[in-house]
Amino acid sequence: MPYAPAEGARLYYEEAGTGHPILFIHEFGADHREWEDQMRFFSREYRCIAYSARGYPPSEVPSDPKLYGQDFAVADAVAVLKHLGIEKAHIVGLSMGGFATLLFGIRHPGMATALVPAGAGSGSPKQEQAAFRAACQERGEKLIAQGWKSEMAEETGHSPTRIQLKKKDPRGWAAYMERLAQHSGLGTGLTMKHYQGERDSIFDWEAELRQMQVPTLLVVGDEDWPCIETNVWLKSVLPNAGLWMQPRTGHAINLEEPAAFNREVAAFFATVEKGRWRLG
């Protein structure tokens, strides 16, 4: 099995296709398999890489809480690219991965040819941050103690921003739930506590975001209510960003609407690669 070395963990990855690289960064409730529809579609013209974050088998699951957090999330993305000898890539992330995608653009703009942060921003509004962090700590402890073979999986799959997938694609939802049940309670619990529950508010990055020139496509579903406010704000501060909002869609937009997601992201990449993304 292919692994990329990172600080405190080896990261499992898969790749397909040739061409300009695309790195896919998954959300909290998923792993590298979340991107299968995108790997198949984009690998026709691109070199596609998807990896599982630390704490998500077959990547290693560190037991030390100090080996989790937003800094490791960005450093791990860099580690995968460097292991593969990739100097620059398009970076695509969903939710927790979308957060890492934005922070990657701030910290490593020279390595990013384009950014697609999708469904990023839950818990970032200042009026929500304290409650969000407290909920993450509680949920993380529960995952460590009970794992996903408990009511945690059912609560996640039936949450207000995920029930859309079940309604639209019951088979896809069932496959998602099967993958969810396979996750490490320890790894996801420590991720929830020390990455999700201790990460910055995106609003804290305003000064850096206003300076970031990397072409960016912000993506959000119109029923992904925890993320809408943050994405509208991001559109107002990022100087080289567009915002695409998909109707009747919740949080897992690439699973709910794979054809629309692939189409919009492909069009964005094509425009960037032609040097025509920036207006004016």
C-alpha cells in the first residue's frame, strides 16, 4: 500500500491519471474514498491524488493528542505532494478539508495553482464559535469511548445538512454510512477534539485572505446553513474568488451532486489554466 511520510504518521494515498495534479482533501465524516466520483472524472485529464487524513485508516492513527490539529492538516497535504515530487497542484477540499484548503492557500500559495474549498466554515461565525467548540469536545470524547458503531453514525447521516443525500441517492447514502462505520473512533475523536474543536475561526484570517491571490472557487449548498454566512463573507474578502451555490443541496455536495460539482470545478480549472479567471 502506498504511504507518504508525515510528522507523527504515515498517510495512505491513491492516485490515478496523468497531467496537472489535483489533490483532494476529505471531510471529517469521510476518507479518501469520498472522492471516487471525482477521481474517475478528473483522472481523464489530470493526475489525481486522494489521501486519508491522519487518524483515518489505512493512514496511521496516532494516539498522542498533540499530533492532531489544523497545523498538521496543512502540513500533511504538503507532505503528500512533496512525497510525490509535486511542486504545484490544484487543491480541492470538502468541509474540514475545505478549511485545510483555505489555510493551505494562505501558508503555501506558491504550491497552489487553484483552490476549491467546498462546504467550509462551520463554527466560524463568532456568535457560534464557543458552542461549536464545546460540542466538538463532547462529541470527540463520545467517539473515543464508543466509536462509530453507536448512535453517532445515525445522527450524522440524518443531520439537517446530510439528509439530502439520503433523499436524493439512497444507495449512495447507504455506501456513505457503511464507510462511516469503518472509521476509527480514536482517530476521529482526537480529530474532532483537537482539529475541529480547536481550529481558528476563518474570520480571524481576514488580513491574510485579503492578500491571497490564488484563484479560488468557493462552493456551498444552499441547505448547508452552517457554512453559508462564512462563504458569502469569503467572497467579499478574497480578491480572486468566485462563489458557486448549488440549489437544494446540503453539506456533502460532491456526493449529492457529483455531475454538477465535476462540471463546475472542471470549468473553473479550465478558465484558470487559460489565464482568464481574474476579471479586469
